[in-house]
Amino acid sequence: MILAMATTNDKVQQKIACECIIAATSKKSKITPIVKLGTQILKNLYRSGDDDIRIRALVGLCKLGSSGGTDASIRPFSEGSTLKLAEACRRFLIHPNTNPDTKRWAVEGLSYLTLDAEVKEKLIEDQAALEAIMGLAKSEKTSAMYALVSIFVNLCNAYEKQEVIPEMIELAKFSKQHVPEDHELDDADFVNKRIILLSKHGVITVLVQLSKTESLNIKELISRLFNAICILPEVRGEVAKLGGIKALLELAHSGTPKGKRQASQALARIGISINPEVSFKEQRCLESIRPFLSLLHPDCSALENFESMMALCNMASVNERVRKKILDSGGLQLIESYLFEEHLMLRRASVQCFTNLMLSHEVIKVIEGDNDRLKMLFLLCEEEDEDTSLAAAGAVAIAVSNSVQCSKKLMTFNNWEESLKALLAHPNNAMQHRALVIAHSLICADKEIAEKVFATNIMEVLMALSIMDDEKKKDIKEMAEKCLKLAEDLKLIKKAA
């Protein structure tokens, strides 16, 4: 019937024939027979003198030609055919006399063809075509919006990718199952280059504008795009400057679950790279807390956990109001659940974040309670990873400096003497300084505690540190002298004559 309609002279029937073939190719399982039967029909219709029929036939050919998706090993048409189809779409798109409806069809054709890596590379170098697409995106309100956003998604490879286990690939090959192949032009270097070029052509401004749509599916695609763009640290500042943070906050609070997750990760990436006091301002800092905490979920990847934790760490350093928002949102429990995470960088980020939260008196009160939080932090001071141990030592120093109760609690630990001596003798100057702050706070806290400290070999370590003649350790020497002076004032030791 479609063949009969396509061969009539009735233009309405020819249009219907084109659109039927386009609609029928939506199911991948039905593609093969349509490619065999429909291709010639569409080629004949493309030779029509009517642009409305030609563009529909062209879109049908584009959809058939891209039926292999991103799998480089599937080529429904001969080599180079997709590039020729893309060139035909381009001509319709950039021609000044092309009517808006035809341009929308041309954009739809490109949204299919840009699944092909060769077409992506051709399009990203085509300034006239990119300007036409951007111009249409800025003015488009309805029908072609999904196709426009899909082109950007394809150019940035902002797809939902499942983690592929190498053993499963080998098993699939062994059992003679088809294994999709990535095109070499879809390697990270090429994708990053395309993202940078798109950013220069104004895609960020376009996405901010399009993010106001009511369509949840388009919102999800825009969230994916922002997240893909924010992979590159050098572009994150541009996203923040052009209104991306406001758009991402709206996307993180409304949309599909997947879209909200993508928007939250994009926000986290910006929060890592740029001082939140500059880029987020206080109100947006507060609004970003829940999206960040949503990524501290077991269902999220380790990368999402890590980036969220780093962003929260920066947020916690802003002011007390932001720290209170983290605490009121249940952030403390989520963050501390990662303190003994096996993943090194994630554990380090959680300790650093916890340390920044220690600036809040509410957290000090929590640590004073009947729990092992202080003991956990004290144990982490002896971690092999230096950044983790430094952050943990900083947290302990803050706790004992601000709370006599925390000082008393630390003295109940079985290994307090050995651990403190190890920290005081640490080769890292920053660690030694933190250890001296802990020692000084213990001595200040209570005379009974001070007596216990000076009844150990710690006194000898302090004396050794106080007589060092190293300009680089000047701060350490001064801090050790302060500890000894305090002990003299308490009449625990006498100054040598």
C-alpha cells in the first residue's frame, strides 16, 4: 500500500508514504525489511520537485541510514552515504529561502545522522551549519526542540552508558553474539574537542534558554548535556558565568530521576572547580545542598559520590548557615558513612568534608556525645594516605581546641599516647603542627589531663621540638615552646636554670 501511495502523483499521499516509513523505523527489530523495501521508495520520492516531499524522503533516508545507532560496525548503507545525506540536510538548513518547517525537518534528519561519528566531525567543523542550528535553537519553542537537543547530545556523546565488563565482552564474542563497536572518532580527545567548539559557538546560552521547557524528556537531555560539558574543568567557569548554575538548580529539583541526577553531578563538578562564594552565592549554595546529598547514595557511582563529596567539602567552608543546612538535611550521617570507604579518594574526600563541618559548634556537640566519632577520626590520623591523615588530624585538633569534653574523651583511648607521639614525630611539618595544636589543647583543657600528658615521653618530644634550629620548622618550634610554657605555668615542669 505504501508503495502504491508513493508512486501516485498525489502529493498528499506521497507525504503520507514518507511519514509512514519514518514512523515504521522507530522499532529496531523491524528495520531490516524496511531498509530493503523502503530505501528505493524514499530515493524515488527524494527526486520529487516538491521540497516538502523531498525533505520528508530525506529524513526517512537519514533515519534508515542511522539505524545502527552509535555502533560503528553496523552500516545499513554504503560507506560515505551518511555524509552525503548530511550534506543534503545542510543545504536545506543554511539556504536563506528555506521555509521554517523544512528547516525543522532538516534538523530532524541531522539528529539521526549525528549518531555517526564521521558526521559529527564534519558538522562540528561547519560554522555555517552550526550557526543555523544555534539560531534555530534560540528561536524554537515547540516541534524541533527535541531534535535540536538530540544533535547536541550526539555531538557531546552525552549518552547513558552502562559499565561494560571486559570478561562479558569476551564471553559475548566467544558465543558469537554481536558486540557493538565504538568509532575511533568518538574517542575522548575528539569528544572533548567538539565540546569546546560547541561552547565557543554558544551552546551553553542555548541550553540555559531551552532548560525552561515543560518537557521532562528534553529536560533530561539538557541535564545530560550540561553534565557532559562540565566534564571539562576549563568550561565550568563559562557555564557558571552564563547562567548555568541557576538552570542546573532548577533541573536538579524538577524532572525525571535520571535528569535530576545528571544535573546534580554537573553542579557538583562546578562546585569542585570554582569557589562557591563566587559562583554560587549564598542562596544558591543552600539550594545546591540537597542535590549534592542525593548523590551520596549507594546506587550512585563512586565518581558521583566523590564529586558530590568534594563539592560539599567546598560548601562546608563557606559559612555557618551553609553548614547548618548540610546538617539539617541529614548530611553528617551520609558523609561519615564514607569515612572507612575502601575507595581511597572517596575516603579522603569524606574526611576533608567532615573536617570542614567541624567548624560548626553543632558538630562539636555531636562528637561530645556518647559515640565513637572522635575515636574514628583519631584512628584516621594514622592513615597511610597523607591527605587523609592530615584532614583527620585537623578535625581532631578542632574538636579538642573547642571542647574540654572532647579532650577528656581523647584521653580515654587506649592508644592515645603512642598515636600522639607518632604524630608529633611525623616527617610532615603540617602534621607536626596539627599534633602540637592537639597537645596544646589537651594541656589547656584540664590540669589533670596536662599531668597525664607530662607523665609520658611526650614531654621529651616537645622539648626536642622546642630546641630545633631549622628555619622551615619555626612555627613548630614556637608551638612546642608554647606547650612547655603552659606546663611551666601549671607548675608541671621547671625551666632549666
